[in-house]
Amino acid sequence: MPTDIASTPDELFETFVNAQTFKTILHSFDELCRSIRLDRKTVGYGKRSLYKVLTSRLPSWKSKSLWSKIDKRGAQKEYENGNACADMKVCIVGAGPVGLRLAIECALLGARCIVVEKRDRFSRHNVLHLWPYIITDLRNLGAKVFYGKFATGQIDHISIRQLQCILLKIALILGVEIYQNVTFIDAIEPISTQHGWRAQFKPENHPIVSTYEFSVLIGADGRRNSLHGFQHKEFRGKLAIGITCNYINHQTREEQNFEEISGVAKIYNPQFFNELQQQTSIDLENIVYYKNDTHYFVMTAKKQSLLDKHVILQDFPDAARLLARDNVNFMKLCNFACEAAQFATKSSPQFAFEFAEDHYGAADVQMFDFTSLFHAVNASRIVERNGKQIFMALVGDSLLESFWPTGSGIGLGFFGLFDTAWSILKFAKNEHPLKILVERESVYNLLSQSTPENTKNNHQLYSINPASRYQTLNSKSCTIEEIRHLYDSDSIPTIDMNNNHVKLNKIDRASMRRARSFKQAPSPIGSSSSSSNGSNHEENLLQWCEDIIHPYSITVKNDTKSLQNCLAFCAIVHYYRPDLIDFKSLQPDRPISNFQILFDVMQNQLSLPLDRKLQNSLILSMKSSIEERIHQSSIVLLQLLYTHFHHDHHEQQLQRRRSSTPSHEVPPTIVVVSKKATDETNKTNNNNSTIKVSALVAHYSNGDTSPSPLNVSVNPIEKTKKHE
């Protein structure tokens, strides 16, 4: 905290501009607002209200140069002078560079925006490579006012910490609310039409965020994002071990003469790496050195070299076990990094590198496996409950982890946040959710392919509109069928599939369910009711399935294909729990794999275990050409899913979404697993009941249509990984 309290607004503004920590920036801005009698609660946060008052009361030449830059950016037509999203309330989880930059866009659009950050300081010294358009973007926002050395000469990089400081100051000026030491837990559904979406945080009794209602929720908290409902895919290549380290830059004459290495690989400069190996026994694939507030190095080390230098104690085939903390000698790792740094900088023998401290006060050196990259399957979702819609999206590393040698992390991160801001604008304009999702996912398909070379050259014209940045843009490359599952609503939109047109009229799905549940609830199968009642029950059970799977463009009436390939059952699970099954990845021509996924989810996620004998019976019955066997096996599965999701749906919602929705009357259970159906299917199995489902999966997934193997050892297929 600053010790000397400046007396004039201009002096306090100067203190704010020069503040270099998370806490001092927040504190100095509070002092600045008090000095000009700016009550943020009274002024408000939407429509750039705070910014307008601030600019009118700070007329110094330095502040005016900043205002002119922000005004020029804010004059872009998409913002509508701060009225484009005037009624929107946004919550962003994570105050990293991408989260803060998106908060600035939301403020320019006129929305009220709150950012929550679980940490209380900016401590990431790692240096980011800046694409040319990012340098232009930050300059146009006044970055040099806050950091005079920004992008001077040929410097095209900046530390994460310094970039966070710059963006935090701009965000505060535009009226963004930022709260430290606040952890996001989960979203809370509206309890009625009179309330909006909220979230659960820690601490639970926070005076502002605990009662904040919003309609946009953004996950910007990194790879292990806390926003539920998004699936991730892992992309893994050949093992590559990365090492990052930061050393204090004392600004000595020798340090000033160190030459940066913007990125060199062994195949392009073998002499450098051969000499490094001969002199130090360190074998690297590539290395980058940037000189900033710290001396920042990132390198890819060969595993054998790390074993020879005793950095890694034991060799393991599994990367996680190989790089586990108990298998790494931290002091040897520090020595390894220092030797590489001394060789790369050609420092004198007397010069000693001193490690900067990380967030925990330890030497800032890390070793990690960067061959495992996670990409979100989808960029956004829209959920509707009790007439209240919420737009959810991921940005930054939560959305797309970049491959560090390409230097694309912050470049793709900013592109992605601009695309998200464009979707928020469309959401504020009340465009239909499916149209918004079609465009957002279509643009997301372009993101990972984007480079400085294949995007538009005139960076001054860049805006949140994707058309201003992408050279080849097809905003309808995704179809409604592909993204329909991303709209989780308690009402069904009526859609004209010609040209992906979406009609705005809706059918009340909730009313339809209630009518069917209460008016048509049949007697349980296996009870003393007549056979006609049992037949009615099965018919109504299939009708319930039909209602659920209708948005997925599949049917079970007069067509057993979606039952036999398991898509109907997976659609039911996805309808209630979209976080458990990546429905878009299921393949109709691989039914056994689909069944294995279903059984794994039922057992591991839904606590609905099926014994192996029953699993085998169900799968074999589904492969049958006898319609009655298919029907009976289908009823068994549908009864289980109906009992779990329909009867206990309210309880499941409480557990999964932490909703505060009051209890509603639930109709009595209408399904009991039919002993008759189970017995019939078991008869077909005879002595084959010992065959594992995984063996059947392997057998049928290979396209073999011959009878399933008996008494043959088959390696089980690894269960599908699920990432939340």
C-alpha cells in the first residue's frame, strides 16, 4: 500500500498509473474516486456511467491523452456509444489477461461487468509473445500510458503480470468491478420468473457477488476451468518436457547486453545445441529467452538428459508419474535451468542468476508435460430456466490451450474473447439462442487455425465483429442439428431447417411433461394390473423417450435404429446431463462403443450399475433381428433411465446445479424393471454370460458381424475419459 497520500486528484491519478501490484492498483483507484467525490454505487456501472464522470473530473494532460484513446476505441459502431448491452449483467471468472480484456469489451458495450479472482496478487512472471495486432490493440487502449516501455523498438513481448496490471487499470476506469479472494463454485438457477441467475461463491456472504444476478457467465480461469457443462478433448503427442524459469533482472550493464533468443530449434541451429550438450551435458530441443522485468526462459528438454543430470529420478512410461513431484529433484532442476541460461546468454563466470519468486515464495522454475493440450468441444452454451436465459462461454486457456513454441497463446486468446463479445452483443439483441450458437461455434472452428499470416492485415479496423478479423468467414458452417444440444431449455424452439432459420414461437416443454406425467402415468409392469395396462405403460414409456429425443432429430416410433445403435438412450442422458456425454462424437455405425459409453456413464456417474450378465444380454438383444427382443431390452433401459431422471429429476438438479428451486410435486414412480423382459433377454445368452462387454465392444467395433467370440481373451477397451 502506498505510504504517502497524495493530496490532489492529478497526483492520485499519477499514483494509480504507476501502481504495480493488484492490491495497490485497487487501493489507489479507490483513493482517486474518493478525491473527486465519485461514488461508484450512486453513479452506476452500466452505459459507461463511471467513465463519463471520471473523464469530466480529471482534466490533466496525461489523463486526457488516455481518454482520447479510449474514446476512439469506444466510438466503434458495434458499441452504440455504450448502449449496445446497457441492460446486460456479466460475471467473468478469472482476472487473467483474457478475462480482463473481455471485461473491457463488456464495459465498452455498456454492460455491467463483475470479475472475480481467487488470488490476491499478480505473480506470473512468464513472458507472452505478442502478435502484431495485439500490440496495436493495446496501444489503442493506452497501454503506453501505464507502461512506458510497452512495445518499444523491436520488443514484441510482455510479462503476464505486467499485462494484467495494464488491463486491470483500463477495466477499472471503464467501470468494471473486480473482487479478489473470491472463488466461483457453481451457477444457481433462478427460483422463479421474478429472479435471475446467480452463483455460489466463497466466501458465501460476500456483500456484492453473493446477491449479484447476471445473464452472462464467462469462464476465464485457465485450463482447469470451474464452469460446469463444458466438455474438453485432450490432444496428446509424443512426450515433450517443457521447463520455464524466471530470474531477477537487476538491470546491470552485463544483463543489458544479453541478447534475446526469440525462438530457436535444434533443426535450425544444430551448432548451438551441440555446443550446449558438449559443454553442459544438457540436451534441448528448443529454447526461448526474453528479457523483461525478469529474465524469462522456456525450453524443451530431452528426457534422457534430465535422467542423466538426475533431475528426474526414475524413468516411467506414464508422463504424469514421470514428472510427479516425488520423482523430481528440485535443486537439480534449478541447476539444470541455470546452466542452460548461462550458456544461452554467454554470461561471465562471475555472474550468478537469481531466481524470482513464484506465488508461493519458491524459486520460479517449473517442469511440465506440454504435449497434453485440452480444447473445449464447444465454446458456448445457453441455458433457460423459468423464462430466464443465461449465455455461458469459455475464453483463453479454458477454451483453447495453445502450443507454447508457436507463441499463439495470447494471440488466439484475444481473438476468442472478441468473438465471445460479439456473441454477447447478439444475446443482448435478443437474437434466438440457436442462431447465436450456430454463429459462435462456426467462428470457433476457425480459431485454432488462425495465425498472423492468414488473418486480415489492417489491424486498425479490428473489432469484435469476426468479419473484421477473419479472412475466410462462414458464420453458418455449423448447422442447427450440430449445436442444438448446446441450448438447454425448458421449452422447445420451433425450427425451420431451410437456411438454418429459427422461428421464435415456442412450445412449453415443461407443461407437456407435466400433462404426460400426471394424466398418462400407467401402472408398473409386473404389478397386478391387466396386460392392457402393461401395454399402455410401455407405449407411454416410449412416448416419453420420443418427447425427450425429439430435439436430437431421432425417433423410436416405427424405427428401431436409434435404439439399436444406442443413440436414443445416450440422447436421454445428454438431455438431462449434457456434461456427461459428448453426443456429437457418437457414431451411429459403432453401436457397441456407444453402449459401452452409456454403461460406463450409468455406472460411474449416475450410480445405475448393471451387472455384466445384463449388459451382455442387452447388447446381444439389440444386435438381434427379432423386433420383440429389441423392444423388451429397450424397455429395461428406458425404465432405468426414466426412474433416475424423471422421478428423481428435482433431486438431481439440486445436487448438480446447487439450485435453490423449491420442491414441486413429483408423480409416483411408474416404472419397475420388468423381470419378464430381463428373463427373456437372459435366455438368449445361455453360457455366454461370462463374456465381458469390453470384449463385445472390441468385437463389434472392428466391424465383425460374425458371432461374438467365446472363451477368447480380449483386451478391454479403455474407458472414455471425461474432463470437466
